Amino acid sequence: MKFKHTAPLKKIILISAPWPLYSRPSIQIGTLKSYLKKKFPDLKVDAHHFYLKVAETIGYGRYRAISERTWLAETIYAALLYPERLKHIEKIFYKQATGKSLLRGILFEDLTQQIQKVSETFIHTIDWEAYGLAGFSICLCQLTSSLYFIRQIKRQFPNLFIVVGGSMFTGDTTGHLFKIFPEIDVAVNGEGELPLSRLIAYLKDPRCKVIPPVKGIITPESAEKKTPADFHQMNELSALVPPDYDDYFELLQSFEPEKTFFPTLPMEISRGCWWQRKQESGKSTGCAFCNLNLQWDGYRSKKPAQVVSEIDHLTTKYRTLSVAFMDNLLPLKTSRNIFNRIARLEKDFRLFGEIRAITPGPVLKAMRAAGMQEVQIGIEALSTRLLKKLNKGTTTIQNIEIMKHCEMTGITNSSNLILYFPGSDQKDVDETLRNLDFVLCFRPLKMVHFWLGLGSPVWQNPETFGLKSVFNHRNYAHIFPPDVFKAMRFTIQSYRGDLGVQKKLWRPVKKKLNAWEKSYDELHKGPRHENILSFRDGRYFIIIRQKRLNGRPLTHRLEGTSRAIYVFCLRHRSLKKILVRFPSVASDRIETFLKMMVDKKLMFQENDNYLSLAVPAKRKFHEQ
């Protein structure tokens, strides 16, 4: 690829456009900045978390409301990119803004003009001629905003070398990218550290007039030839240094005092997903609906000592204690070690992470002791039949057990329940409705509707899931001109299949989920905030307390062997293990007791496995 050298490359700029969470610096550009500074000590790297300035301009509440919905986020800059499509675009905005109180009464044109003004100010205050390369990290909700900045900047500075990367530009999404947006010079496929550093090495060399092929870099020429895009990623993550968030904090400190806050620091322990594995056929296993790991090949994690050193360094440097682990999945094997070490730092952290439902109770306890306040668990369903279709590799009783463990430890469980998954049937719904009766004592799951992600197993094998055809989501047809819509493959896809059937099928579940949320909130009112289903242990007996919406709490006392069986099943146990543990008790007596507990919704049964549902009034784990 030919390029024009205006001067040896001494300075680059990295940009994260709206609409990521404003309260977190961008880990993508923060990590790239620190890595490139280490690799090229003489290279000046500026990182602009511009979305924070937009949030400060329009108000944090309004920004959050927009950033929470992809279609709201993509409409704003789409209207600036394609002003001739304003009427089409604003229809999407108003439709998606329904129910958002902070957007009620807002005029779309006024909002876009406000954002255009702050965006143009940003462009005009940057000395773009000082930079030899501008890199844009483009993830979900950042497509139209990044394209707007790229187009505006390139018009004024045509020699500026533009690089794009991130989850929005991986594999199939780059096919016609350079024809539609010729302002883009190259795209990074996968993680950016190695490809970008190799590219910068060529750009820094004044003798280099033609950039040779760089692994992990997609050029207009390679895209034209449809050359398969390779990854070029680190074999291990030990070469990474802590992200550099200086630019974000300098911007935040420039705001008026009433607009400052304590941000959450993004960190990563790992990259990829250990549940997703490549088969010999070349196809990947993993959750059927997931397309979050397209930019990585395999799973890698940092050593515990590196993680602990990094969290200590970042929170000390930036004087804040909230940390969000951005991993798609925290490592199972080393998590207990990592969080035990973090706890020994003796800092009052507020942590967030994403975990699997099979995470053992003692690991969750270690996380809580280290400061884990909130987790998102890959629950997705309360039907084992449906979990198999989702390829989760888990069962309902495992999902319910970790929901209970979160209740026990006081960790907020912000997990999802997927509705409308293609191919789900009446048996899946009936099983879900039955099992919902057993989890009403735990924090409600968030209802989410299945959406088709580009590159996900469902998208790759649509016929397996009963889909007749897949195509770009129709909202993109309102946002982009027809030629762009037809030429590009976008992250959010749509399909022809059984969606109408699914909406009707899952209606009773939606109703029950709404009732669950209301009852949970009502039963948790009051200063004591007691668990809905709890027990107090008297060593020889336990007293179970079961709160009810319209009535006094029910109490149950279990003595002797009954108590012992109930405590033994605080972790789910098979009937066989229960009978072996209590050999002196007749099997029919044990089975009668277990059935009574299940009928009273004090235990959950799946096949021949049983789980006690009450949590200790004093938070602790009974490790058997």
C-alpha cells in the first residue's frame, strides 16, 4: 500500500467517539496508548475520550439514556453524516426514545445541533497536522459517530493516515468498507497492539514508501482481493502494561466542580472466552447467540500477580476504587487466587465482573471479600431444554444455585433471561414458568429479547435454528443511504423465521417477570432489608422464614435429620449422594421429605438433583 510521507511519524492520536459509558475511560485506547509508549519511547501518543465531553455538554442523565440503546446512539451522528436523511433517522430516534423519561419532550434537531457544535469545536481545537496517524476504536454504539469524525477530519486533512479497529470491524464487516468510506486507510482485524505497532514502525521509517502486508491489517487492496484477514495477537498478556487513562482524567478535571465524579476504572484479566473453542472443522463452539469474541483467537489470561499489581497501581494513581473487569468471562481456574490477593491489598474496592454459572460458591465468596459488588452471570435461561439449544453447557439447577449464592453474599446479580430465542418451544416456556416459581425469592433477572449478532453461531448456521434468511437489521436502512445499507454487513442482524410465534409463546413469561420484579422490590422494603427466604441455624434445628406479599411470613422448623438433609443440600446434591450421606434413614422417608420441601418451594428439584433455596440469615457459606 502506497502512502505519502509528509514528515517522520512522531505523534499519533487515538480517539474514542460517543457513545460508551461516560463514567469509564476507554480501555481500548488506554491500553493501546500505554503499549505504544512502551514500544516507541520517542513517539507522542495522545488519547481523546471525546464521549466524556459530549456527556458533560448534554448532561450525564441524558447521555446515559441515549447510550443505553444502540439505535438511539447511532441516530445522532447518522443525522450529521447524512442530513438529507433526517426525517428517516428521527423516526427511529423518537420510536426508541419512548419510555425514556429523560428524553421526553426533546427535539431531535436541537439535540443533533448541540452535539454537532461540541464535535466541531473538538475538531477545530486539535492541531491535526502535527499527527501522522489517527486511530479510532469503534465498538457497539460508536459506528456513526466515528465515521462522522473520520469524514470531517479527512476532508480538512487528506494526508492524515486513518486507522480503524475494534469489534465493529472484524472479518465480514470490512468487505466493502474502503469503497464506501474511502477516508479510511486501513483497518485492524482483532486486537490492535501488534498490528498497529508494526504499522507504526513502517510509518516512522522515512525510507518506507510502500507499506508491505502487515498481519492483522486489512488494506483496500487486500479487501478488494478478498484475502482472508488474519489475526496478529500476543501469545500471552504479560507484555501488557496498565492502561494509561491520563487524558480522560485531565478532561474530567477541566469540568466545573458540580460536573466531576469518581469514575470506574476498566481493567482486563483475560481476552477471549474459555467456553468458546474452535473445532477441527474450523467452526467455533460457545454460546449460540454470542458474537463477542470474533476479534480474538482462543483464550488468554494474565498471571494473578500481574492482575493484582495492575489494580493496585491504577487505583492508587487515579485515586478511585471502583473497577470494572471488562473480560467477557473471568478465568475460572485462577479467580480464587486473584481475588484472595486483591483482598490482601486492604482497599475498599467496588468491583464488577462477568462470570459463568458454574463458578463455585467459595470463589464467589473470595470475590465478595475482595470487593465484588455486582456480577453479570451467563444465566440466559431457566429451562435446561433451552440452555441446551443456547449451548450454555449449564443446567437450571446450576443457574438457581449461583443466584442463591449471590443472595447469600450480598453481590448484586444483574443477569439476563433471553426471550424469543429461535426454535424455543412450548416445553421450554412451560419449564421456564414452572422454575420461575422457585426463584421469586432471589433478585429478578433482566428480560432481554434475542437479537441476531453478526458472526454468532446462529448467524453462521441459520438453518440449524430454523431461520429462513439473515440480513442487516432494517433500522440500518433508515440510518444509512441505500448503497451503504446494501454493501455493508452490520453487527446487528435480522432474520426471517419464527419471531411472531416466539412473541406469542413467551407472553406469559414476560408477565411473570414483571410481577417478579414488583414483588421483589415490595418484599425488600423496610430498613432491615431481610432476604425473602432465609433460615437461622440452631445447630440441632433450623428455622426457615418465608416472606409473602399479602400475608404474614411463613415459618418452618426442621429438626434432627431433616435439618441435616436441608443443610447438606445448600449445594445441589443428587438423590444418590443424599442416600449415601444418610444411610440410616429409609430412602422412602428421605424422598417423602424432599418432595414436601419442593412442594413448599423450600427446595428445587431437577431430575434427581436437589437444592435448598433458603439462605443463611447470617451471610456465610456452608462448605460441605
